[in-house]
Amino acid sequence: MSKTKELSLKEQIVEAARQVLLSEGYRNFSLRKIAREIDVSATSIYLHFENKDDLVHTLMEQAIERLNNKLQHVAAEADGPIAKLEALAYQYVQFALENQREYQVIHLTSSDEMTRYPKEKFRKARKGYEIVSSVLQEGVNAELIAEDQPRIAAYTFWAQLHGVMSVVLSKRLDTRIDQQEFIDEAIEHIIDGYKVRTALQTNNK
């Protein structure tokens, strides 16, 4: 089998795995089921992936890498820490809306149901948090943001955005509320939270 065909088969496996994982969940996910989806033997899948967790980890890694690359790009393009935070927030939202399957893969699988996510992969996965942490530190250095622990603040930033997108993607947003207005206002509140805290701390000095 040529290298091109091997890569093509691997891509088919990954795509089928993504569909099965999202439609049936981790517990009903199996390599034999993936093999049936693309009409190959389970042995063919083992040529590319050690087990089902290895395949799920690959799905997670690909989705996280795509998101982080986009975040890094917009952070580099924006001018100033506040503008960078806003750009990061909108890029996160855009990724979630345009790539809902990949976004779900990132947040779908609970670590207590599967083999622990490999440390070397987790270090790559943290890249998004590190980008935000770096932007927050930039704001601290410029005296535009007051955060004693930018790393914790970065996790809070993503937690708030994930909460916003959970409402949108689960279609739990009140139908009387315009989705884009909700997203715009939510992001504004998140960003303003840093500004307000900074102003309050400055005035109390």
C-alpha cells in the first residue's frame, strides 16, 4: 500500500471516528464500529492507532491545534492587550460556531472515562491558555490590567467563553434574544471585567 493510500485511510478513520464519537458518545465508541463505518477490518485501524483512546486523543489534539493556531494568529495581529483579548474571544466563538464538531470533541470526553491525556499532548493543549496568560501579563506590564495571577485569570477567561458557547450551541438561548447580540454583550462584559477591576484597584490606591 502506498503512503498516499495509507494517509487517505487514516483520514477516513479519523473522520468516521469523529462522527461516531459525537453521535454515540465515548462509551459506545469502538474501533470495530469505526471499521464497519468505512468498510475495513479492525486490523487496518490498528496499523494507525494503538487503541480507541489513542484515536480519541488524536481527534482532541487535531481540534485543539486548529483552535490554538487561529488564536495565535489573531493575537499577533491585534494591537494592544485589550484588543488582543477581544480578538481572542471572538476567534474562540467563531471557531465554536464554524467547527461545532471539532469544538465538541475538545470538551466531550471526560478524563475519568478514558486513559489520561498524554503529558506531551497536554502541554500542546495548554497553548491557548498560555496565549491568553501572555496577553494578560502584557496588560499588567502596561498598567492596563490589574491581575495578580494572569494564569488563573486566563483559565477564567476561557471558562466564561465556554459557558457562553454552551448556551448557544445547546440552543438554550431564549428565542427572544438575538444570538449575535448575546455573544457581543457577553464578550463585552468579560473584557470589561478586567477594565473595571483595574479601575477600582487604581482608584483605591
